[in-house]
Amino acid sequence: MSPIGVFDSGVGGLTVVKELVRLLPAEDIVYFGDTARVPYGIKSKETVIRFSVENTLFLLKHNVKLVCVACNTVSSCALPKIKNSFRVPIVGVISPGAREAVYATKNNRVGVIGTKGTIKSKAYEHEIKKLDPKVKVTAVACPLFVPFVEEGWLNQDVVLTVAKHYLKPLKEAKVDTVILGCTHYPLLKNVIKKVLGENINLIDSAKQVAIEVKKILSDEEILNSRRCGRSQFFVSDNPEWFEELAGRFLGKPVKNVRKVSSV
Amino acid sequence: MSPIGVFDSGVGGLTVVKELVRLLPAEDIVYFGDTARVPYGIKSKETVIRFSVENTLFLLKHNVKLVCVACNTVSSCALPKIKNSFRVPIVGVISPGAREAVYATKNNRVGVIGTKGTIKSKAYEHEIKKLDPKVKVTAVACPLFVPFVEEGWLNQDVVLTVAKHYLKPLKEAKVDTVILGCTHYPLLKNVIKKVLGENINLIDSAKQVAIEVKKILSDEEILNSRRCGRSQFFVSDNPEWFEELAGRFLGKPVKNVRKVSSV
């Protein structure tokens, strides 16, 4: 049976792999991290689309039955384009996250945090408004969060100071639910709760994405029946760096990461 | 007369353009910033070499008479390779910076700060040891400095806290001279002086690079004699973002930045 394909600009998409493995342990997974061109969050829509098409083609060469776009920037900028370009089912992270947020909010005030590209696209806002026009959305970009996580600065006072600065508009808007609109941000949950309070609902799309993937595979009757799936990891650069960071996102070590010379 | 070519992974190389324009106002300049693949500092040597060869080829298409590598990561990882591959004179930032530091230090203790790629390469250490084996070098990577500068966080307390953390080994080593081994770092001079003291010598390679370029053009008798040179700017992505940041590095606004579809 064919594997599930997952791609991301780098290492963050492993949070999605973690949930896929938990929910669908029999599935094989092929992961591609575009570490030669990471990060995508500061790049233009046009460039993100070009990179995403190339990444999808790479996964298709591995005969994947579904492509999971485990990157918020790609999902918000490039999903319609790649959905139109390929026949395989393609799942992004925006709709699942938006649905969960609309379901979770009690006061109809939802915050969204993400990279510049994700916030500029207004993809979460559009999706939430489609689901429930009453929900008020406050969205802010937090560009320093990704470098903090990648450097392993997760609980330092410095991170708290920057988080207070970024999250001020969400606090003022009195949101009760916040979409963590970047795969790196779940690692900053503690800091975000310190700023917005213990009772804030933090929505991490990864779980919802895994549920959606399971539904599609089930509907199309292409779920795997083998007992134990296998994950393979490919990157466009720096497999050592990827292996070093991977544990932080996947919750267990990753080995045998293979570098591909071009995607 | 042919222009001088300058390339960098992004916008930081404009600090070198600024010095070239000051010292060689009659020269035309063609600048290329690889903003689709920025940053280079976290990427492998092999990938940095591949990108650098492509960038050099782009400049050669514009008939440049000399290529100036205005990026510390490229200069430290890829310079020998590109010098061997092309016949045009190629100037990096490492030797000029190292020379200036060896000249400036009184106590023979020099600090080097840069990206992970630059520090890992030990290029500055090798160059300094060649010039004067007595000089003791202490080198540290400061990976959060580039995102701080690109986000315009130059004087905040947060930056000071992070700088204190990174620069502790230099303080302990009692260096009297520090090479700012990344084009972004001159913008953090104030913060670095707060940590290491007002009397620290901060070496910014850009000026020395311009002096070396002038010497080569003069030796080869290819200095331009026109009265006022013209600078052209090309990027591989996001010309608006480049224009927005450019003023911070060049000291004056940049307009008409052109995006090239592939390098």
C-alpha cells in the first residue's frame, strides 16, 4: 500500500507526523523538509507556490496516496494552486485549525498567530468567517518565534518579553481561543499561557489534520491494514541539523535522514 | 566600462555597497540578493557553495569585472571553490576583516562573532593565525542576531539580554577587538558596546573590502573614469521586503529593485 506524503519548509511539520503516527500507526509516511530553502514564512506567495509544487512532485515520485501540507505558510498561500495542479488528495492545516477554533470559542473572539506570510494571506480569517461570520478574528505575526524555537529558547525571560509584545493585541481583544498558526508554536505553549492566562484555548492544528487525513483515507478506502507503518525522512540540506531538531518536534529521535540533491 | 558585481544571501551585503559607493563613486554596481533562499547561515557548506556558484554566474551574465562576496557565510565556506571556478577577480570579506583585526588588537586577543556556518568554518581563525600565530581567537555564533536586525529590534532590552548571553565568552577571554563577522551585526554596534565596553574595537569588514576592491581594480587598470556610477539591484524574491530593509543597511532608500525568476 502507498505511503502518506508530508512536506514542510523544514522540521516543524514533524508535529503533524507525530499525530499521524499516533492516529494511523499502520500507515507508511514519507516526509520531505525543504531545509535548503527554509524558512518560507518571509517569502512571497509566488515563490512559496513554486517551492510547494516542487515538493509535491518529489513526494509523488515516492508514489504517495495523499499529500499532507504540514506548513501553515504553504497551506495559507499555495493550497488552492497545488490542489488544482494534482489529482492526489491534498490536505492543508488551515481548515482543520479554523474548524477547531470555531468549535472551541465561547465568546466568539479568536486569535491567530503565525508567520508574516500566513498572517498576510488572511487564510485563517477567511476560513473562520466562512464557518461562522459572527466570530471576531484578531491576527498577528510573530516572526521571532521560529528562530527562538529553532535555537531551543523556549522558556527564557527573553522569549516571555517578546511574547508579551506580540500578543498584546490578542489580550486587548479578549480572545478566549488562539490558533497556533505555525508548526513551531506549540513548543511555546507555556510562554503563551503565561501571557494570555492558563484558561486560554490553544489550537494546534496537527491533531485535526490527522483526523482529516484518516477520514479521507477511510472514505476512499485506501487505509493501510499492515500492522506497523514505517516513516522515511528526506531533506534538501543539513540532515544532521534536522536530526538534532527533530526530537523536539516528534517527541522521539529521528535517524537515517536522507539528503536529496534536488527536489 | 563593466560594473562591479556584489552578491549576498539577502540584504546585508548592502553594507558593502555603501562603502564601495563611498570609496569608488565612479563605479557602476550590480547587486544580487538571494532572498528566495535566504538565510545561508544555517545551511551546509555544500549547499552554500551551490548557491554561490549560481549567484556568481548571474553576475557574470551582467558582464561584471570583479565579484565581491558580501556575505560572511559564503566567504568562509565557499570562497576557495568559487575562486577556482571563475577567472574574474573575486573578493571575500574574511581576509580584509582578519587583517584589520590583527592590526587593531593591542593585547593579541580577538573575538569573532558570526552565523553558525561562519563560526563552524573557522575561516577567521585560520586567516588570523596565518597573519599572526600569537593572536588568541575566541569565536562564538550568535544565531538570533540576524532575525533581531531584520525585525528592526536593535536597541531593546531583549536584544541586550541575548547579547550578554552570546558575548560572555568574549568578555571572559578579555578580547580588545571583535570582528563583526556578519553583515547584519554592525547594526547592533550599540548593544555590543553596552556588553563589551565603549573601548572595544569593533571591526566591520565592509570598509576593508572596499579598499581591497579599489586596489585590485587599480592594479589591473580597470578603474572606472566616469563621473557618477549607477547601482542596480536584483533579488530572487520579495523586492518590496528588500526595499523596506535596504535603507537600514545602505543609509538611503533603494528603489526599482528587480526580481529575477531564476538565477
